[in-house]
Amino acid sequence: MPQNFPTIQLAVDSANPGDTIQVGAGNWCGALISIPLRLVGQGAAITGCPPGPAGTGPIGDLFKRGFFVSPTAPGTSISGFVFDGADFSDTNRSSLAFGVESFADGVIVTSNTFLGTGYGVFLVGGNDCQVTHNRL
């Protein structure tokens, strides 16, 4: 991916439903996922986007998010990432608060590592989701 797109969000915006996005080594911002995708980390650490306007997906309002999976992205899978929110606390909200926040059905979150964060995986309203083989 780094050779094709400078950000995960640009890769997501260029993808078609069902595509696989492989994310190479390095620190990355994360993305708003609005179509079903397969995201595979290969030495990739998600540190979150800087705070921004409310309602803008992973950028968030008060909290940084890694991947925000919208209801329009059922069946999305996320694997192989390190979500680095090790410094997140009640007094330090500048670090990654949510690794994966999802509102979609059938989301699979597997084989990831979550360092700190307020919520590693936060599933809201999605059915038939799988969260397996993650390290918290």
C-alpha cells in the first residue's frame, strides 16, 4: 500500500466492495470504512487521526479512532494490525481511544494487538460479528 497510496483512507476511497487492502509497516492514521473490505496489516501500527470535526469517522470529535466501520460495510474484516493507544487515560485523551468501532453486521476483527486504548473493539448495533484471536 505505501507505494500506491500515502494514507489508508485514500486506499479505502479508491477500493471496490470486497477488495483487500494490505497495509505495510509503519505508523498509520486509520480510516472510515464505508464499503465491505478486507484490511490486512503487515507490520502496520494504527495510531489514530488527529482530532477533527465531529461526524468525520475515524478522526472523531473527542476521541481518536483507528478504524470506524459504518453500517454500509457489512462483512468487513480487519486483521494483523497493532492498535497503539498505550498512553490513553482519563487524563490523556490524545492517544488512540478506539481500535475498531463498528456499526456494521458480520464484521470480523481477528489476530490484532491492542495496546492500551479505552476500547479495543467497540461493536455498536452490528449482528453476527466475530472478535477472535486478538491480544489485548
